[in-house]
Amino acid sequence: MRSIPFKIVAAAIVVIATVSWLAYTGVRDTKSYYVTITELNAMGNKAYSRNLRVAGNVAPGSIERSGANAQFVLIEQGKQLRVNYEGAEPPPDTFKDDAQALAVGTYGRDGVFHATQLQAKCASKYAPAKPGQAPSGNTAMLAPGSAK
């Protein structure tokens, strides 16, 4: 039986180590922590080195659009956070005053959250219809002849 040449074993070890390192750093760099605005303020220096997700309601009158980018303020339990969104896509249609929004990005030493992803939903769009009022939105599931 022939022994495996040293060069092949060494090459295999290098390949396995490289793939393992790439997998580890890829997972580390893409994971993000969900924090509240209060938790973000209490994180100290850790806040500046992590990918984060922060949610809150968009402060009325705070949205300033610039092409596909936007600057706005999130409010959560009386705390405010300035957000600068610079993503590949423009903000979603549901991104409006008082909408619930989730910003994904990093917190800068300038006190501004720099978001690269933005999700939003309009709370009023998902609220149940008031008694005696016809539902709005998608009525495809209503029985024939019912309110439209």
C-alpha cells in the first residue's frame, strides 16, 4: 500500500482551512442583532461594530427623500433614532408617517443609524374594519354578493 504524498495532505489541509475560515467570516459578517432603540443606546462601543436591526414607528413629518435614499426618525417607547437609509432599492410604498419600520444596518459614531435595508408596513392598512364599515384592501376571500 502506498502512502499519500505529503504535498497532497498539505494542500487538502490548506483547502479545508480556507473554506472553514470563509464560512466562519461569512456568517459573522452577515448576522444581525435585533435591538430596540433603548438597547442600542445602552450597548456602548459594541453598537458601532455590529450589524443591527432596529424597529420603531416613523415620526410624522420626519421623512426627507433624496432619490432612492431617505432620512427619517424612528420612535420607540419615547426614544428617537435618526436613520439615514442608502439602499439598493427605494423605500417601499408603505413607508409613510406613523408606519412601522425595520431598518437594517450599522450605528455610526455620529449618532445616526446607517441603514442599507428598510422594511415598512402601514398599521392602518392591516387594522380590522370598524363595525358596520365595509373592509378595504383585498376582498377576494369575501363571499359572492358581499361588500366590495
